[in-house]
Amino acid sequence: QRILRLAEMCRRLETQEEKVLPFYPSSLTEQEQQKALRILEEMPNEPLAEAMQDYVGLERFWQRFNKAKLEEKALEQARATLASRNQELCRLLQEYLAGASINQKVPNDYHPL
């Protein structure tokens, strides 16, 4: 109940895009989606399936949670990529500045740059 209440509170903080298109499109074919709907409509006959009926309301929460986790992982990868690129650029800048300082100190001497 607490999760559902928090989800309702967070609903007003969603962007317009999230309200209109909140989830990624399904990768199931039309036949697979119909089969899944039929299975969901059947009355459960196993204890675990009966217990899962209590949590059907959380399906939307888990979809949003999984989407947020995927976006978090994508941002972590992008950050790591940018950090490595930044290190490379810093290294190149240091090499350039080292070469420039050598040119000013000893203009007549030979140096490898």
C-alpha cells in the first residue's frame, strides 16, 4: 500500500512524455500477447499463483522500476565513457603544455616534440 501511495504521489512529477508513453514497447508478438492475456485471465489453481494475484497492482510499479534501473545503467555507462574521454583529453593537454614550456625555455636545443 505504501508503494502504491508513493507511486501516486510521484505521478505528478512525471514529464509529459512519461505520462503519454511511460514504458518501452513490448517485444512480444501479437499472438504472444494474446496468450499472456488468456493465461492472466484464468483462475489460478496453484498456491503461488493465487498469492501472485495479490500483487497484480504492483505490475505497473515494477515496469517503472525496471525502466528506471535500465536508464540508470545507461547513464552509468555514459558517465564512464565520458570520464575515460576526459582523462585522455587531460593527458593530451598535459603533453601539449609540456611541449610548449620546453619550447619557451630552450628554443635553440633539440627536443623530441
